[in-house]
Amino acid sequence: MAGDVLEHTGVVIHDGKITDILKQDRIAELYVADVSMALEDHVLMPGLINLHTHAAMSLMRGLADDLPLMTWLQNHIWPAEKHVLSERFVRDGSLLGCAEMLAGGTTCFADMYFYPLSVAEAAMQAGMRANIGLVVLEFPTSYASDADDYLLKGLEARDSWRNHSLLSTSLAPHAPYTVENQSFEKILTYAEQLGLGIHTHLHETKDEVAQSVDQYGVRPLQRLANLGLLGPSFLAAHCVHLEPQEMEMLAEFGCHVAHCPASNLKLASGMAPVTDLLGAGVNVGIGTDGSASNNRLDMFAEMRLAALLEKGRSGNAAAMPAHQALEMATLGAARALGLDDKIGSIEIGKFADLTAVRIADVQTLPCYDPVSHLVYAAGREHVTHTWVAGELRYQKLNGHDGVYANIEPSELKEITTGWQSRLAQFK
């Protein structure tokens, strides 16, 4: 059952899926394993799911810190992207992001960036599960010239991976302030025809909301509702500035929210009313946003911050308990991506997307509640193994060095050195 903690228990995996869950002493009686692994002093948990990120922006980590969102975007990030954006940049940055996420116990991520085929290539090399957003904007970049071109190129790219077992797709209009009504209408048509989700930034800042009222006469969420975009396949990132009736609207339409607490704080966007959203019946998952606005793709840090923020924001120490924070970072995120029948929990019949966390080190002792420990005490440095569909993709050796199945750390260092010299002028 969801939320259960089982002791001295093993998981049996066949063809990438969980086929049995039973006490360790029973496994040897019933099964002959090709490969077996005993992990004493560990917690085996569902792989974490990063519900909103821009993996390629890992190459912009720390590029323009301590700035508000629009200054950060307009004066630093967009000029930097104009200078370096290319298939190679996106592939290199996404691979760097995948390596960081795997080492931190993340097995799946929902991405939104340019050159989606390059994101797919990086995810496939890393062996990660990914929902790849086909970004749409009105203004030109080196990737595409206008909204129609973004859609065309994105859908063409999707054809190359749509049968890959680890990859899924969403349509990703960047935000209401960068996409016009006509483009949203086309996005909705494609989403309905192809059975794709829609993933966008929404109500991230007060300025975004005020701009929408000035330009369209309504707040962004109401504008999207009027266009027919809201529904069970709609994922909104951030949702910091919401009125009570807007939370009810999100719940009524079965929409999902990606909560990005660190990015919201770093860009001074505010604190999302997560407890109120959950109370209204909205499914909420957790994301990191990109490294340029967070500096880490660290889902353990996001879980802890999300739980602590809600206690401080609400004045209620019982708000967002550890079990709820963990569920948001796993099953809740899987539900938002329409993958909750496949991943997000350790259940028979689901894919073996798993993370092992060692809790026997000095900084994690004693342990009274493993789930509380995962949220409040442990960190990504305690992750020792990460599996995707039963395949070991990351393992920590000697307590320090990490080994990837398909990524060479020395290659990543060369990648970052090369791109840093080109990006340094935009800091």
C-alpha cells in the first residue's frame, strides 16, 4: 500500500518490472536469481521524478545569480542562449543534467527546452526516463523562427523517439506571456489529436499576472481556461500567485502543478500555496526548474525545502508531513505525467525505477522513521544505487566515486570547460 514501510524485504525484478515483493528469507526459497544484491543499512525507495526542469541549462549553473526573473531572463539567459544555443549545446547540457539527476536518485524528468531531439539523445545515453516537452515560443531562436516552426520541428523530432520505452512527449508552450492565443489553440488541437499533455510555466510572478490583465483583460489561468487548455493532461509549473477560486478551477479540471520551491525563492517569485492546492484537490508534484535558476537538480533538497516552507508559510508544523513530500516527488509526479500506472511507487507490475539510500552513516543516525529520514536527514550524497527499468544506471563506489552505466565523468568535465569559456561573458 502507498506509504507503507517494509523491513527486511526484497524486490524481485524480471524484464525491467517488479514481479514480487516479499521477505528476504522467502526470496531464496522461491527464486533463483541471475543477479542478486543485498543492501544492508539502506532504504529502497521509488526513483524520484523531477516534474519540471530544463536539463540543458546545467551548463548555465551560476551564470547570473541573485537577479529577479525578468532581469535574469532578458539581460542574461536569453542573450546567452542566442550566443550558444545549438544541438550540441543542448545535448551536452542535458547529459550533464542527467548525470547529476541519476547520482541524486532521480530516474525520470519532465523537460522543456529547445532541440528536443538532443534532449532525447542525452536521456537515451544516460538510460533515464524522460517526458520531453516540445517548446513553443513566438520569437525566433537558432532552433526555430516562429510558433508554427517550433511546433513543426518538435513534432518531427517526436517521431524519432515515440516508440522508445523510456521516453514520452508533451507540448510545452513556454508561458502565457510568450505565446499568443492562436498558437495556444493550435497546441490544444495537436494535444487532443495526438494524446499529448501540455506543460507550461504559469502564474510564476506578480508581473506576469498583471501583464496578462493589462493585455488580455484576465489573469493567465482564466485566459487558458477560456481557450480550452485546462484538463487532466495539463501541467502548470510554479503556480506561485493563485487566488482561491483559481485553485478550485485547477482542481475542477483535474490539472497538475509542478512545485519548484528553490527556484521560486531564488528568483524572489514567492512561495506557492501548496497546502491550499492540495486541500483543494489539486495533484502537486515537485520539480527543480533548471540549474540556472536553482543551481542544483537535487530532488532531496527540493523535498526538504518544500516540506519546511509549507510549515513556515502556513504556521502549521503538521503541514506537508514527510510522507506527503515523498509522495509528491514520486507518485504525485508520475500521476501528473500520466505514468502512475508504470512508475512512482514500488508495486508489483510497475517498472523497477528504484533508488537505494544508505542511512547508516554518522550524519543519518539514529533512524526512527525511514520516510522522515529521506525527507529531512538524508541527501543525494547518500544515494548509492539508481535503477531505471531494472537496469543499474548509477552506483557509488568507495563511498565517494560514482560510476555510470553509460556516462564518462571525464567527458562531462571536458564539456563543461569548453562551454564555460563561451558563456562567461554573460554572467
